[in-house]
Amino acid sequence: MSTSEPRLDVPWVEKYRPSKIAEVVNNEDAKKKYVAWINAWLRGKPQKKAALLYGPPGSGKTSIVHATAREFNWELIELNASDVRSREALRQRVSGALDTGSVFGYQGKIILLDEVDGISTREDAGGLQAILELIEKTRWPIVLTANDPWDPKLRTLRDACELIEFKKIGKRDVVKVLESICQKEKIECPKEVLSAIADNCKGDLRAAINDLQSIALGKKTLSVADLQVLGDRAEQENMFEIVRTVLTAKSPEQALSVTRLPSLDYEMLLQWLSENIPYQYEQSLQAIADAYNALSWADIMLSRMKREQQWSLLSYALELMTAGVSSSRERPPFKFVKYSFPEKIRILARQKERLEEYRKVVREASSRLHVSTSKFRTEVQPYLQVILEEDEEEGKMILRSLGIPENKINVVFKTEEKAHS
């Protein structure tokens, strides 16, 4: 991308995140209870090692944890429901960090497990149990967030946590925040526009800030007419339309516009673009190469952002995967393309299903032999493999006695390698 092209600023929800707990908007009762819990940790005497912050989206649950990390110079270790679907996943992401000291001059650590109500009891039971084990052994504060904490599956987590309710942000407070941002960005915006944005966001401050940034892109004066960009939130573009906007954009600004959608999943967008770039640009190898080059750099930025908690890199990643991709050289003329769902995600989903099926069969077999699943895999399964190869009927009879029906034999002996990966 040339230096003459407009550069995407840091998302305002990140740029204007509170740096102190006191700066979190509204929810004074919740902040008071939260501060008391943090102070108990500072004294080394918390009654509950974890706090469960609950309430509607955009009410400040995540922001107050980020503010805590900044205010006390603590290292923030942040995960969401998709990161903790199993005990092993949580162990890899968090447990190691708990046993080591803070780095880069941090005075301590705080762990944030976001959107825990998104964990499935059936599919992610290991993750729930792992969180409870993590809470039990932690030496650092753990904060969980949820929109609905009263789901029956979260009962054990509720019992282990200090419950703190965050309520929807009032319209007046939303407007005040938007006014403050306009002043800092030197943007002239009528009160009626900010009021309309506040009405549209329905108490979700994060969505309101995203909407303001969306209509303010490249402008210093806003009017009621600019609100047409937002449309009805219920009719937000789906991923097919987002990808089409990026790949067929007539200008970098048009491609960048998708980054202002309130609930854009940028990691999913990266996968969709990776899948569909060859179809849209099939007439130009140069365009395909340029697009993938920009996308690969976006992937590097996202990985580094997560690994080093450098959220300022998000703006560069978003720019690369939108304006960068759309600015490919020798881009062919527009043609309608039917986009495909990312095959990588399909494969991962199928692998997960097969792995879960494998684990279920192994658990049944190991329970009948009164051994652990690990011992079954290392000390029993290899011999079963040999028996099957030497005498298939004898092998099947043994497997049936272990609760492994004939239609599951291939599941066991074809999935083992993935189970250890």
C-alpha cells in the first residue's frame, strides 16, 4: 500500500478504553464491589479467588479488567470461551503462566476469561472443570464475564465466584462518552446525531463508539444524513456481503468500511478471504499473489497482537486484510462470484467431531478394563491393532467385549494420531 492512502486509526473502543477503574462509565455499585474484591487480593485475603462479572454487552465488564491491568501495572492474560473448550487447551494457554513470574516489568497478573456462558456443557465440559481447577490453584485474580450467569450449566462457577452485576449503560452516559470522543478527535457533531446513535445501540457503549467511528471516517463535521451509513442493526451485513465489499471495493476507504461493523469477527473474515480470493481474482495471478501477501501480513500482526498483548497492532491487521487486499495490482474487472464457506473451518469441525467420537469410545473401553484412557492408548491399543491385523475376527470379538462396536473400529484406529497432536 502506498503512503498516500489513508491509514486506519486504532479502533476507538481500544483507543479510548479506560486506563483506571474509576474511568469506567456508570455502574458505580458494580465498581465499588469490584474494587473491594481487588483490594482483598492486594491484601492477600480474597474470600473468592474469582469474580464473575455479568450483564449486557457493552456495559463495561471487559473494560474494567483492562483498566485494572493498566492501573496496577499487571500483565493481562485474556481468553474467551473458544480458547478454553478443554482442560488441555486451558492448561496450554494459562496454567504455565500461573507458575511463572511476571515479565516486562509487570507487578503482577490478572486472568480474564471472557464470555464463559458461551461454553457448551456437553461439548466443553472439560473446559468448565478446568476453569474450576484453575480458580482453586491460582495465585492471581481471575475474572470471568458472562451475559447470562444464571444458566444452569454455570452453577458451579457461580458458587466459586464473587458475583458482580453490570447494568445497561443509560443513554445520557452514552452520549457523554460520544461527546468526549468527538472533542478529542476534533469532530463537530450535533447532539441529535449522538442521541440517535445512543438510541440505536440500546445501551451497548462499545457498539455506540464503533458506530460513531464508522460515520466519522474521513470527516470532521457530521450531520443527520451520515446516520444512513448505519442502517438497522438487525440488518447488519452477513459475511458473504462483507467479503464481497472487500474484494470488489473501488477504493481503500470502501474496503476499510467493513471494519466499522459493530460485531465484525476479524479472525473469521481472514479465513473467508483466504478461501475466496482465488475465485474473485482468478483472472490475475498478480492480484492473487498481492492479496495473499497482504493477508499473510495481517495474520502475522494478529498472532503477534495476541502473543504480546499489543492491541495497537489490530489496526494494522485490519488495514492489511481490507484495504491491503483490495489494493492488489492488476485486479480483474468485477464479476459476480458465489463465495464458499472456509474449508479449513469445515475440516477442523470434522476433526473435532471425530476426535470427540474417538475419546468417547476409548473412555468406554478403558473403563471396562479399569485403566486410564492414557494407559489404554499406550499399553492396550497397540496390541489390539496387532491382533486385528493378524486375526480380524478375533480382534473384533475382543473389541466388542470392550464396548467397541464394529462400526467404531475405524474411528479408534484412524483418529489416534490426531488425538495426540
